[in-house]
Amino acid sequence: MGSISSPSPVLLILAAFSRHGAALDWARAQAEAAWGPVALESARFRFDATDYYEASMGAEISKVFYAFERLIDPGDIVAIKLRANEIEAEFAADVPDGPPRPVNLDPGYVTEGKLVLVSTKDFAHRVYLGGGIYAEVTLQYAHGRWVAGRQTFPDYA
């Protein structure tokens, strides 16, 4: 029988996307209020790898990635995703004439060997964590490089 041990802390990341720059600014402020200071922010880039979100978010979406200073317990990722969903709903309520989902927040975490994303959607490659949240290993670090899986979204690959 294996010994049970506590997991090592992991790096919390958040992908935020919207067609409105002000929504991304607001999302960052809300994320920092919830999870602490951002240590690293990517450049904003056009998210055009799929049109999946166009019906709920509109066209010409921009995306940005945030990495947070404070490491987290990976077991906290369910509560983090649930809070991210609440933040999305708060913004949508403040923009009643906008698209149904004016901002999208997708948290995950990075370890030395993998990048994990969480979702409310179940697919064959995802594992249920609880609270309506599923996880997937989106990237693996092997032999000195990041390797995408078959289901990895193009903007992560």
C-alpha cells in the first residue's frame, strides 16, 4: 500500500478572454482580489483558434494569461473555478445589453511536469473533481519540452 502524502504547491494560472479590453482589466482586478497579485501577465493576443465562443461572447476576442505570485494547493482548484464562474456572472449582470458571456475565465495550474486546466464540461479525457468541475492535463513536460495532447486547445499547443 502506498503512503498518502500532501501534494506540492502549484502555480495558479488564469486565462481570461473577452472582446472588451475593459472586461479583461476588470477580470484581472477581480482575480487579484480573490487569489493575490499577478506575478506574470502575457501579452494580449487575438483568440481566433476557434469560433466556438462567438455565439456567447461575440467576435474579435482577445485573450491573456496570468500567473499568480502565491502558490496554491492543487486541491483548491475546484473552489477557484467556482469563484471564477461567479466573477464571470457578476460582470455579465453588469452588462445586460452585451453578449451572454462578456468575459470568460479559465483557471488551471502548472507543476514541474504538467499544465492542468479545469472546466465545467465533461469529455472523455477529463476527470471529475467534484462540485461540477472536471480537470484535464493539457500539456505535459517531458524530455525538456512541453508536449500537447490530442485534445489540447490550439492556443495552449
